[in-house]
Amino acid sequence: MQLPVQSQSTLYAEGWEAEAGPEDLLEIARAADRAGFDYLAGCDHVAIPRRLAAAMSTVWYDPVATLAFLAAATERVRLLSHVAIVGLRHPLLTAKQYATLDHLSGGRLILGVGAGHVQEEFGALGVDFRQRGPVLDECLDALRAALGPEEFPEHHGKLYDFEGLGQRPRPAQDRVPVWVGGSSPPALRRAALKGDGWLPQGDPRDRLPGQIARIRELREQAGVRGPFTVGAIVEPLYVGTPRWEVGRRALTGGPRELAESLRAYRAMGVHQIQVRFRSRSRGELTDQIAAFGAEVAPEL
């Protein structure tokens, strides 16, 4: 699940999140850890321009700091950046941050990456917004080296060139999983050819089969082998019968009813689903997390 509180776009934030803070994040993370959730995710934006602030808000916690904070309070749940805009930073800086996070958490990092979409953010940091796709492509190659097992990683590219520079601690994992976010044709190609998984950006159910088929086609054409994780962001959920308006798109009902609906994603070729629960308070959210883990997940 994507963590609440740490990003507060009006597209999905609940009213109670505006006054929430670190203690709320801790309790939610612990609830997800106890309930058997696979990962917790945090978003990445450095600064939001005034023209977008009303819709996006300016509340965007730093993902490395947030996930490291929660790593110490949890035991098994994995930690996902969904998504890190790695093109805004030099790959060695990104590698230092996320390798340390993986080391401190005992190998629980999943590095989710994306190209980004806020032009002013790139301009303020001196990065060419129009070239963000090619920048991300090379960042991925450089990060493969910098997050690998070598203490002195090496990369020689058009944008980044380094060797003979040591970085420790190394990641705890032999290979940090890299999931590529986005649903545009370039994002699909990037995920298929350079990623260990794909994080779609809000694709509805009827669009997913075609997107998944395209990724498989691209991998087959390029002869890319190895495990690949297909994800999906599902409709808002509420376990049980809500006594308040949760929205017409929300999936509601008993455990078996919800599980039957969610199993349709598996039939499409999806391996992991990211859920978001409707809630009016932290307590209602943690209750929903617990109910999903105990009653819905076993049906999946």
C-alpha cells in the first residue's frame, strides 16, 4: 500500500490526513507490518509550483527519510519508493541514499523509479525537463552499477561517468529490485527492457491486459529473461458495508466478495496489487488494514 499522510494530493488524500504526522505514520506502518502487507510506499517530489499547489498540495515527505524512519519501527514489510524521480539527482547520490536504506533495513528496499512530470521542479534543480526520458534511461544503467555488489562501481555514459569511487555500506541485497513506473509507451519500454517490474500509473482494469501484453512482447523481442513483477493500483477499498459515502468507484463488501473482484487482476497477469482504503481517521484506516490482512488476503 501507498502510505497516507506523506503525500496529500487532492486526488486521494483523506480529510483527516491534513492534521496527521509522524505518530500516525508509525501506527499505520506497524499495522501493515502486522497484517502481512508486502510493502509500504512513499512518493517523491522536491518542490511543488504555485500553479499546481491547490491540486497536488505541497505536502510530499522525502521518501528516503520517511522509509528509513519506518524501517526501524517495522520488521518484515518491504519499503518501496513509488516513485523516486531519480533523474533529478546524480546516480551516485541516489545510490548512496538507497544503498544505506537497504543496509539499515536488512534488505527490504524496492527502488521504484519514474520520469517525473512537474516542469518547474526540474528547472529549479538545473535538469532539462524535455530530456527526462533519456536521463532516466541512463540513470537506470548507472544505478545498476552503483547499487551492485562492487565497492567501487563503474559507469561510462553520455551524462554520467564514474569509476574508482568507493561507496559503503553496500546494499544488503545482492540485487536491489528496480520497478519502473508510468503508463506511457516510453515508460512501458523502459520497464520491459531495464526494470525488474512495472508500476502502472492508474491504468483502469480494461486497459491493463493490453499494457501487460505489450511489456511481454517487448521483452520477448529483446530476449530479456528473468523474473518480472507486474503491478496494479486497484480501486479504493472498504472492507465491509460503509455507513458513509465512499465514492461510486470504491469496492466494498465482505471478504469473499472483495477477493473475488480482486482476483480478476491475477487473471490478467498481475503479480502484486497496491491498495488504498477509504477512511475517516487513523483508527478506521488501521482497522481496515487489519481486516484486509486477516479476512481478504487469505481469500486471494
